[in-house]
Amino acid sequence: MKLYKVVPLALLASISFYSAAEANKPFSAELSIGTTDQESDFNDEDSKPNGDDTSIGLQFGYQISKNFIAEIAYNDYGKIENDYIDPFFHFTSSIETTAIQIGLKAIVPISKTISMFGRAGLSHWTYDLKVSEAGGQSFSENDSGQDFYYGIGLQLDINEQWFTTLSYSITDLDAEISGGSTPTKIDHEIKNLALSIGAHF
């Protein structure tokens, strides 16, 4: 059975062992904004496009036990652009990535208002590559797939309803584009530092 089928089933099984009545406000929603550091390693070439951009995310959670929350999130990691110039060619590459993520968040209280957390799960990502030549020609390729993500962070409870978090996460994805006669494999890393505001309900 594929991983993207196993993870949702495991979350549903965990939820069945926890009554919503045991949590005052078991649901949560977060809106995040941050900065991403991305790098693509084209395995058969020397180029490693990289760059930073702004990330935006929306996340929903359900508390399945005292210390665990099931999460689903959408993240737009923005775009990175790189210019390549040599005596014969001048072209620009741009890479955009997004992801839908399903996973677990484990929370460890430090004080009454501050907690540490770690999160991990499965990321269903999309990878879009566009290359434009100085003469006006361009081509685009895209791929999608599933890979794991993981991260850590701090949460500050402002009051019983509102909270804010600072988190750092990493997603390593394995993409593939046609690249002419033979496919080109790409190791792409996304590092995301984000600040969020959230609410329990």
C-alpha cells in the first residue's frame, strides 16, 4: 500500500480513540507567512538553482490526544529565479513549489503559555520549472509526488483561543523532468521558517 494512503488511515484510526468531548476546543486553524530557502540539484548537471522567497500557508488541526494534533496544510513556497550567462547562451530559470501536507504535531509544554513541538508527515508536492532564453524561446516542465517533511517550533498561547507559532521545517523532494531523450532527476530541498497566528475552535 502506498504511503499517501497509509498516513490518512493511521490518523483516522488515532482520532477514533479520542473523544472530542475531552477537548474544550479540539479544532484549530493557522495562517502563516515566512521565508523559504530552496535549492535544486540536477543530478546529471553542474547547475544548482537556488534562492529565497516568501512562503504562505494555511493549516487545520484536530487534537487527537493531550499531546498530539492531526494536521492538514497547504503551503505555497514561492518562486526562485536564476540567470545563466556564458559566451553562447543567456537564459533564466524559475522554479515554483507548493505542497499539501498531512501529518502529526507532537506538543511538549514548557510553561503555562509556551510549548515546544515537532511535526512530521507526508507532503504531496508540485514542482514547476520554466526556462526562458534571451531570444524569446522558453519551455516548461512539471512534476508531482509524495515525500516526507519534518520540523520543529515554539508555540505561545496568547489566551484560551488565540496562539502564535514560530516554526522551521524541511522537505526533501525527488522530482523528475523529461530533459530531452532521457529523464533528469532532481533533488530539491525546501527549508521554511514561518510565523503563524492561529485560533482554537
